[in-house]
Amino acid sequence: MLLLIPGAGLTQELTEAGAIQLLRESSRVREHRMALASSLASRSSDAARPGPSVNASFEGAGRTEFLFVEQEFMLNGRNGPAERRARLATDSERARADFDIGRMQSRMLLEFYGLVHAQQKLRVIAEGIAEQEGIEQAVGALAAAGEASPYEVFLTKESAAELRIASAETEIQAARARAALADLLGDRVSAETLHAKGTLTPVRDLIPLREAQARALADRADLRSAAAALEASRLEPSAATGGWQPSIKVQGGVKRSDVGNRLAIGPYVALSMPLPLRRGRHLRERAASATESLRREQLRVLRNQILAEVRFAHDSFRIRRAVADTYRRTVLGPARELRESLRASHFEGQANALDLLEAVRARLGAELRLLELQADAKTAEIEFDRILGNPAP
């Protein structure tokens, strides 16, 4: 994953697979996982049954003393609905964490291919600057010989200056992408030396819309989280009332008391069983029913939202990929041919420097425009993967 590129100094070269691996091991992902583990551990500790208690009492009239241990025992040992509801709540929380981490991965990939775009754009601009500087020198020589006008000299200088400005702006874009990647991937990535190795050409096949929607409904972690939350809300009444656990409290110890003129010591044993009251049950059931209705509507809204998101992401990916392919065939190819033709004509003395400059600028503009269209198509591909529910790293 980490390579030394000759001629570029100490450069950290990163592939998409390497970036995903670093994200999996990053502090940001570990933070999400640890926060989930902490939440689940706190919930388990809250549900832990109490241990025994030690009690002591003293009565002055007649002097009676009690020293005993008390422990509560559940007769049926478990509350089925409550335990099932707790497992569903855990599943919902885990699915939500997976969804958040999956979105983080998509954001990282957008930054990664944003850096790929900036690097390729810088390369094309650098080639354009070198080519236009050659034209600028040729026009300067013609102007010195009185064969080129000051306006022609100005045009060549202005064109090269605009390219240098575009290069500086692209450097800023690359620096922003490197900083974002360093933030997401952690201290194993150096924002100063990072180089993203990848292509802007989409690699995913465009599956049919219905298949994409079915896959999203099956794979989206946020939908699994909402479904688990709905199922947990359905168990709320049973967990709160129907799943009452009969229990018994056992007390055992020593009793000391005055009997006549002597102090008698004997065992002390007591049993007690709490009885549940049905008061307030209908209020809890109404509250649980309202929560269940809310969860059901939230799930329905989320399903409709996902279907709409898949449709838009599918159309966006299809259109942007087709636009980039069409532009490469219909514009970039002819622009390159025009530049080569005018270059040959210029060397043969049949075309002036300004005609060659315009051809060079047209070819350069087509190269940059194609990179932009390919970057848009790559972004649409990443968004499409996110909408489908790409697995969390």
C-alpha cells in the first residue's frame, strides 16, 4: 500500500483498497464501535440483578436484635418479552452504527477520488502549460522580428497565465482532499505526501432499477435498524406487564432477645413475595401502542425515501456515465486530431501560432472537461453504492 515513487521524493501512495483498510483500522471507526460497546455494556449492567444485602436491627424495649442476610430469587428465572425486546434494541443500535460507518466510508471514497481528479487535472494542466510556453516563445521571437503583433503576444501570455491560476486552484483542491483523508484515516496517512492511485472510470455495472431497489431494501442498515425498533416497540406492553416475574425474598440470620433474666439466641427466617398491581397498565399499553404506531410510520417513510433515493441515484449514475462516454467519443477525439493537424501545419508554415494556440486550448479544455465529467460519474457511482447499502468496513 505504501510505495516510494522515484522522482517524487518520499510519497505515500494509497489505493482504494488500502484506504478502506486504513479506515477500518482508524480511530473514527474504533470510536463508533467502542461507543456502541459502551452503550450495550451500560445497558447490561443496568439490567443486572441485585446481590444479597446484610441487615441489622436493634429494639430497645425488651432488647431484641436481628442480624440477617436478604436475597431475592426469581421463580421463573426470565422475562421472555423483555429479553426479546432488549435483543431487538441491541440489533437496532448495531445496525445504526453500521449505517453511520458506511456513510463515513462513502465520504472517504468521495475525498479519495476527489484527490485522484485533482492529480490528473494537475498533470493535464502542466502539459498544457509546457505546450503553451513553447508557443509563447515562438510568438515572442516572431514579435521581435516584426512578424507578430503585440495583441498576439498578449494572447499567448494571458493563456499561459490562466493555466497557472487553474493549476494553483487545483493544488488547493488537492490539499483539501488530502487533509480530509488524513482526518478520516488517522495518523497513518500524511497529508503532505499522500498520492491517491486510482482511475475515474466507473467500475460498477448498472443493474436494473427494480433489482437495485430490492437490494437496497434488503441491505440498508438504517432500514434494519428501524425494523428492529418497530419490533421492539410491539413487545413493550408484554415486557412491562404481561411478562411479570414472580419472585420471593428470603431472609435468614440470627435473633437475640432477652428472655427473663437471660439472653436467648436463635435462628431467624422470613419469606416474602411481592404482588403486582394492575393499576396503570392501560396507560402503559396506550403509550406503547402510540410508540408502535410512530415506529411503523417511520419505517414506511424510510422505505419510500430509500426507493426514491435509489431511483435518483440510478438515473444519475446512468446519465453521468453516458455523458462522459459520449463526450470522449464526440469531442475529445476531434479536439486531439485538430491539435495534431494544426501543429503539423504550423511546422510547415501553413498555420500561424494563434491558430495553433486555439487548437491547443481547445484540446486542453476538452481534456479537462472530460476529467470533470468522469469525476461526476465516479461520484455518482459512489453515491449509488451508498444508497444501495454498501457494507461497513
